[in-house]
Amino acid sequence: MGPALLSTGGAVSNTGLALHRLGTPVQLMGKIGRDLFGEAILGVLRRHDPALADGMLVGDDPSSYTLVISPPGIDRIFIHCPGANDTFGAADIPLDQVARARIFHFGYPPIMQRMYQNEGVELAALMAAVQEKGVVTSLDMAQPDPASEAGQANWLAILQRTLPFVDIFAPSLDETLFMLDRARYEQLRGQTGLNPDGEILHWVSDQLLAMGAAIVALKLGGHGLYLRTSADPARLGRLRGLLPVDLTGWLNRELYTTCFHIKEAGTTGAGDCTIAGLLAGLLRGQSIEGVLTSAVAVGACSVERADATSGVMHWDEVQTRLRTGWMHRVISVDLAGWRGGPNDRVWFGPTDGQGMA
């Protein structure tokens, strides 16, 4: 074994620090304990910027921690203690501070007990309260242990209750299919993992858009990233602070892109950093194709280092790298009926943009 690597993790740290490294103004909010791990968390954040630790809540519950076992060539194994995350609730969010933001991103409710209990009442209340402040809401998920309390929760009901208040929903395909249709998930996952195709991506995004999400981004691990948007101008209109006033290029879109060629050092936090790239692209007014490509690019940068965020470079450096011919990996998703070719960065679904004025 090599030396242990101690770092912060989770949506707050990974996505937040990635946004910070990209040069995007960000404030972090999380709940930690008055313990050694809590002190370490504050120390790590302050080394990036002292102000990043100002929004952290320090309480009597123990700090959450995870032991990540990541052997080369093997999917990571997580041994997790939820700690203070299990007591985190909507009342912990200072809405007066959130109201000054353009986007509020929240992550990992499957490992936050209050967020999945009672069919997600607390989670829906949190996202609704933020949305009422006029802030764009973004939500990420996590894969629950099927045998745990979270794994037995009624995730279909939780999503139905919550997604009307979620503008950008950015989970992985695996965890989403697990939540929507457990039997279908087990059948498709098989012995070698879930191999996505255009049909299953379209079906899953159909369900999520119908439940109320405006933008769905499905993380596909080494297969890339899928992005789909609502066909309802009123629903997408809530994002007009980020999207063009006339929603040009954003209504009823369906796109996919592969990952980039990199020398992999570790995949911890890659999905969170992909979300950081997506949110940063939205905040900078990129086209939907640009947002998709930037998201995958930032995720690829994170994979070039063993920890979650130290590989993420400034936004301008990411865009320079893209302009200098950074090569995509060969497509590994069956996209029958889609438009695109072997040398294309972005592929378009059969109904992409249909009905747009």
C-alpha cells in the first residue's frame, strides 16, 4: 500500500472547491462536529481561502467521514459514517444568504437521514424554500446501499415530491435507475455494470422531466455525460438569469458527449467536478453544447489527480485546453438513431430540438 491521502469530500467540498479553483465565486455550507475531523475540514477549506469555511455549521454531532478504498483498475469502495449529515435539515440553511446566490447546489440526500425519511418531506421543503427566493436550484444524488435504511426508502415518491422544485438535476444514471425502477436496474446492471444506451437514457430523462425537473444531466462515469432539457418554455423560464431570454438553443434538447483522453490517477470526486463544470458553464453563459463539453472537461481534469479537486485548473485554462484539440475517447454508448459521427464531440438525440421556434 502507498501512503494514505486525507482530503475533504462530498458535494460541498468537491463541487464547491472545484468551482473555487475554476475562478467561480462560491460559498460552502455544511454541518460538521467539534472533533478532529471537523478541525481538519475547516483547515483544508481555509488553506484554499479563509472565507470558504465561514458558512460551515459546527455542532455536537460527530463529523461525517468516509474511508475510500481505491485500488488501481477496481471500482472504489466506500465505508461511510454519516455523522452530522444525518441531522442536517432545511432549517440549517440560512436563506437570507442563499438569496444572494444565482445557483444553490445540494448533494447526497441518500446519505442524509432527515432528507430521505417521510418520503422526502424535508428535502422537498428545502428545495422549495430556496426556489421561492428566486435562486436556481441544483441537486445531485448518491447511490444508497440497497440493504440500508436509505436503500429501502421510497425514492420514486421522494423524487416525485422534490423534482418540481429542482431546476437542474444531475445524478448518475446508475443511482437514478435504482430509484426509478429497482427491478429494471438489477436486470440491466448484470454482472459487468450498467452499459447505457440511447433508449434507457431517454426513458430515464422522460421520467425526471415529467416529475418537474427543468434540466437533467445524467453522469455516465467513463461513458461520458448525457444532457436533456424541458420542452416547456415556462419551466425553463425559471432559469432565464442563466439562459438566453428567448431560451434559444435550450428548449427540448437532448445531447451526449464522451469523456476526454487523460492519464487516470483516481476517479474520486469526478462526478462532483463534472457538475462544477456544468454550473460554471451556465454561470458564464455558454451554449448548451459548450456547457456539456466544459462539464466533461472539468471532470476529466479531476481524474488526473488522485484526490477530488487538485487537478481542476482555472476556467480559462480548461477552455484553452479544449481549443487546442483535446481528444475525446471513442464512443461506448449505443446511440442508434442519433446524429453525430466518430470525430464529433457532441451527439444529438432523434428528437433533439423538435418543436423549437
